[in-house]
Amino acid sequence: MKWIKKNGFTLVLVIILLTGVGLLVYPTFSDYWNSFHQSRAIASYAQTVADMSQEKYEEILAAADASVGGKTAVDLPEGKNLVGAFHQPSLVYCDCGTFRTLPSGTFADGAAETIKHGLIADPAFFDFLLSHDMREEIEYVVRKNVEIKNTFVAADEFDRGRRQILNFGHTIGHTIEKNSDFTISHGRAVAIGMKASARAAYAFGLASEDLSGVISQALTRAGLDLACPFTPEQLTEAALHDKKRFDDTVNIIYLKKIGEPAIEPLPVAKLTDFLRAGLE
């Protein structure tokens, strides 16, 4: 890239990314963005959601979530997704036939984000997931995921308002990932976070009913382990570095009811109590 800049060439570059690795490649690539523009460069990339032999790539999670929205980021020791950029792919190709090669645990990670989409936006889709095998209905499931997430992204591309609702379960989930040194998968961590957020929202009087039971039913049915190995105090420390923290508050995403999400700026001083209420 330095050679391109030095010699003043125009670059047309197409990057094809398998699964969700755009989360890694584009932030690194974007460090050179200004140099590219000075060289009159044109850059685009395509994401493909496909299988690579039997390696543990999270294809269904990518199809359900990471492939839509142009959000790219990398983790730091201080927390999840703290450095990144927004850049929309030129196209996204989902080969649903490859998902049958996935180990059950990897498929379950994608199921967590799928269930999340039903919870925040489409009660009928959530009911469908409670009574159908996702593997048998994979094309419909992927299409619904893309439609739901695209609705949020189109309304708030740069994640300054409504798009934050897509982070339901993620504030707690990201703290679990960090505390595990990222050995606990994203899907499992978010699943624990969704259940805990629902229980805590009810305990704090934000929701009129405790939805943690039906949420747990859907997540357990999908094969997700909902046991949290960390204390509220351990999770609080990590949550203080979460990207949804603003000064002395952390934006908590919760459900008033299924299909009716809300954002609550929770004072940092109450965060440990909120986590304790969710994990009890």
C-alpha cells in the first residue's frame, strides 16, 4: 500500500471476505484509507457467507448478523469491538447450503442472534422459532434475519440511535466474552445477556412482565448454555469500557414486551445491581 501511494497509482481493489472476517480485515485496511484517497483509489469489498471445509467459522452468525450493516471492528484487551469503521460491502452472498456442515455449537451461536431479531422486532418470527427447526427452514430464517437487521441499519447507519437496539443482550454479553478472554463464544454470551437483561428489566420495573422464561426456552431449545460463570462485580468492571457507555451512564437495551424494545440510560452506579438482578 505504501508503494501504491509513493508511485501515485490508481488502485481498484476488490476484497472478498469469507464469513465475518470483514470484522478483522476492514479496520486494518481502513488505516490506509486516506493514503488510498490521495492515490485516487477506489476500494470495495464483498462478503461471502460460506463454508471452509470443517473449520469452525461462524457462517450462520455471519448470515444472521455480521454480514449486514457495514460495521467492522476488532477487540482490544479493554473490551469488545472498540476499534473499527463503518463501510458497506458491495454485495453479500449467503450460500445457505453450506450451513449443514456446521457443528451444532457453531450453529447455535448464529441461532442466538436469530432469536434476538425475533425478540426485538417480530413476535410472529419469534413464535416461529419456538416451534420450528432452524436447520430445516434455513433460507427463510436467513432472509428474515437480513430483512430485520436491514430495517434498523437503514434507519440509523452509524449506530447513533435506533440501531443500538440490535445490541439487546450485548452489553452483558460483551462483558462475559471479555472476562472469559474470548473463550466463551459470542452467541452463548449474548444468549446469557438476553436472558439476564429481561430478568433485570422486570426487577427494575422497566418491563411489566418477566420475559426471561420464554427467552430461556427459545435459547435452550437452540442448544445454548445459559450458565454465567462470572459474578456481577466481575462483569461491571468490563461493562465500564463498553462502547455503549456515555459519561456516567450505560445504555441498556431491554424489552417492554416481545417486539417492543427500548433503550434505558442506566447510571453506572446502578450497573452492578442491574447485573445482579439479571443473574440471580
